[in-house]
Amino acid sequence: MAARRSSPLLLVLAVCLLAAGVLPSVFVPPARGSSGLAASAAAAGAAVAAVVPQAAEARLPDEFVAFAPIVDVLPILPIFFLLLAFLWQASVGFR
């Protein structure tokens, strides 16, 4: 009898259950006695930081400030590699 392959859905469910068990221990719990007002202020601050990412950016050390334009472009490079892969496949006829 042939071996039965497990469903990808079962694998995804196992990963989600494992993540649900591990993730709570990763984060720092809130301080004891924090009021609801402080918690809502922290949530509002996190929402503002998500909308305005410039507020959360770190400065480069003074020795590397000259390389700031290069550092600004680095996050875009994976997109160029993805586009290069499509260009390559288009050139060979998507074989």
C-alpha cells in the first residue's frame, strides 16, 4: 500500500498551533497595575508610529552619514531582483 501524504492544511494548522503556543512567551508582558488609559495611550502611539514611520527611524552613526543615500535605496533592491527574474524569463520565453 502506498504511503499517504499529509494534507498541507494539516501542516499549516500545526504551524499555527505551535506559533500560538510560542508567541505569547516572546513578548514582554505589560507592567502590573497599568491603567486602561495608559494601555490605550500606548496603542494610540503604536498606531501613529505605524502611520508615520519617519518617527521611528533611527539615525546613522556620524561616520556613516555620508552613505545615507545608499542606505535609503537598499530596501528596494529585492524588488529589482524580482523584476530581473521576470525579464530573464521573458527573454527565454517563460520555459
